[in-house]
Amino acid sequence: MLKEEKELKKFFNLSYGEKPPSREEWESLYNEKVTFIDPTQVKKGIDEYINAQEGLIRRCDDIFLESHSIAINKNIAFVEWTMGLKIKGLEFLYDGTTRLIFDEKGKIIEHRDYFDF
């Protein structure tokens, strides 16, 4: 269950060259009615969420994600992270924070990313 720090740390870490989560992994962690919000988009439902994630992955030559601080309080978690995107030979680094809200079954019902483009 992602509501534990070690599971969040595992989920919010991806090295360059490593395979990103599969559709089945996303579906096991996210509620089918999830709302995803970041500075560029708002998506509703698991299909739109997965399409947004897969779209980012397709646009990049490679990606990485490294988590730093994690705070969990009841059904809300915050994860501070650094994301790297390699696109056409250039690397872009973004520092940000994710707020996750969990439903009664421990699945993510809202995922909001805060970062500055």
C-alpha cells in the first residue's frame, strides 16, 4: 500500500534507463476515478491519467524521478522530488512536490503535482 513511506519512496524513484510503471501497476495504485492535476493539465479518470503519463514518457528519450522528503498524515501524503527529462540530447531537471489523497481502500483518488516550468 502506498500509504507507507517505503512504498512511496519506491514508487517515486525511477532511474534513467529503468522501465516506468506498467498500466497494471498504475491501475493497482490509482482509483479508477482519480483526478490528476499539474501546472499544464487536469485529467479525470484512470485512462486519462495513464495516457498523460505515457504521453510524457513517449515525448522523452529517457526520464528519472528521485524522491527526497516524504510526509504522510492520515489519508494525505506529500512527496518532494526531482524529475529529469532527456529530450533530443538535452536534460531538463525539475524540482517539485506531489500531494496524494488516498481513498478508503488506500488507492490514490487525487494526485496533484506542484512544480515550476
